[in-house]
Amino acid sequence: MKSSAQVVVIGGGVVGASVLYHLTKNGWTDVVLLERDELTAGSTWHSAGGMHTLNGDPNVAKLQQYTIELYREIEELSGRDCGIHITGGCLLADTPERLDWLKMAHARGRYLGMETELISLDEAKTKMPFMDTSYFVGAMWDAHEGHVDPTGVTNAYATVARNNGAEVYRKAWAKAITPVNDGDAGVDGRWDIHVHDPASGESKGVIRCEHVVNAGGLWAREVGRMVGLELPLLAMEHMYMITEPIPELAEFNAAVGEMSHAIDFAGEIYMRQEGEGLLLGTYERNGVPWSAGQTPWDFGMRLLTPDLERIAESLDTGFKHFPIFAEVGIKQVVNGPFTFAPDGNPLLGPVRGLPGFWSACA
């Protein structure tokens, strides 16, 4: 393991791997990523992988558009399959007010160079054959929506970063971060990262660096606390379900192609094709925090116990709007934790009062 680096990125999920890749893309080659377990072992591995460009913040919307376009590039550069499905997406409005909001989003998207289109419900039906149009008043089409394999994307980022000179250490637990006294002679960095073996707890060495990027995901709070920083983050349970194979979907695929993604604002749900079936997820109105005080260090590739009763109201809406869900069996329910900040936006950028310490979490 290296004893020094310009930048140490802590966290081997899709965010940490993306940061590492972009550092090398911009010429920072003396960079290291530390992952306590295996890449994607936090929230990334169980993510549904949806890609959207619509966002209340226009800057985030433009960033999301850039990311979608980037996936093809890193797939080619790495030689790894990212499971890219650019199916396009329908955003469905059930009230005139929500339709007005989509019109505003469409107008703003034109200014940002995004390719969206207001379409009729009949047009939406051709892309989303299982929707009941009687529940909606309008729709917006986004040609750039779809989904990817989050694990494939993470490994593609890491592969390209390594090819560009970065180093990736798995089973490397950043157990402590201590500031370096700039007054000491010969000091060549600002932070010391104390790395331990997660299984034995034994030290694997210290990496001295100029910059630390906290991309700890579920453990971002714990990483922040190492430098006296209490980040406004909370892990929440999030559920989605996958159906059994649907014969009508196979017929649609043969005639038209892969079904598009859908966002239904009324039920706060998203829906897309997953193999031969459908995937339906919901952002719950009565969300349940998970491990509110701290995230256990030994939590890894595990899921939480599903609780469909908790999202029954949203599921009821989804089953009405997309009646096919009431007719097919459910193959799997996934419930896993994701971290959020209070305003729903990511925590990105330098931390005031901690020179050289950066956040890339939530």
C-alpha cells in the first residue's frame, strides 16, 4: 500500500469510483481509493439503477444528463459491460398542476440543451402499454432516460481510473483520519489516513495525502466524525419489487422493443422493464429511517426485511394506474438503505474549516 498520495477517496460505491475516475480524467494520477469491503458493498449493489434527467435543480439535471452520456464512454474505455438501457422515459401527470410543472420543466430543459417533448396520452400509451390513460392528463417524454447496472458502472469507473494511474484497495478500512501539523519539517500532506484490515483489525499502514474525499455512502457520517464533522445525513429504507415474467411484455418487445421507463407523480413511483418482467419502486410518504445513530461497520451486502404494508397506499395507486401488476406474481421484493440529506440533494464540495477535506455523499 502506498504511503502517500495527492488524493484519497474513501468509499468504493458508484460515487467514490466516479470521483476517482474524474480525478484521473483531469490529470490527477497520484490518487487512491479505499474500500472497506468490496466495491459496491453499501447501497450501490442493490440500487435499481434508474437514470433520469428531470430534477428540481437545473444544475443537477444537467449533471445527470452528462452522466447518462458518460456511461457509453466508460464502457468503451474499460471494456466492461455497464448494462446500459437507454429506453427513454415517460413522466406522467395526473393533475393539471403537475402537467403545468412538466411544461415548466420542458421549457427549462430546452434552455439547458436537454431533449424533452410534451406528448399526448395516446403517444404515452404506445411507449407504456400497461398504463391506464384515464388516470392521467398529460405526459412528457425524455429520450435519455433508462437504467444501468450499478455494479457494472462502478467497476468500469474503477478500471478506467486504474488504467489512468489510480490505485484501488479493497478490504482497506479507513479507520481514522488525523490532520498533519503543517509546522513540522518535511510534512508533504495535510491528512493521515490510518488503514486497517476489516477482518483482523490490524494496521495496514498510513497514507499521507493533501486531499480526502468522503464518498462513504452509508458510512459517510462515520467518516465525517473522524474529523469532527457531523453530516446532516440519514439512511432510509427503500423498497422496489420485481414481477414474474409477463407474456404481454414479450409480445411488446418483439413488436416495438424494450419498454420505456415511467415516473408516476401521483403514487410517487417509478416503473421499468426488468428482464422479462417489470420493476416497480416507490419513494415512501412515511419513510422509515434505518440505523439512525450510526451505520454498523460490519453491515455489507445485506438487505432489510420488506414491509409492503408500509407502502400499500402507493402500491394501490400503482396497481390502478398500471393494472398489469394486479395480474402477475411478484418474484422479489428488495428493501435496502440509502442515505439522504434533508433537502434531497447531494452533499458535494469542500468543507469549510477543514482545508483539503471534501464531501461526495447523499
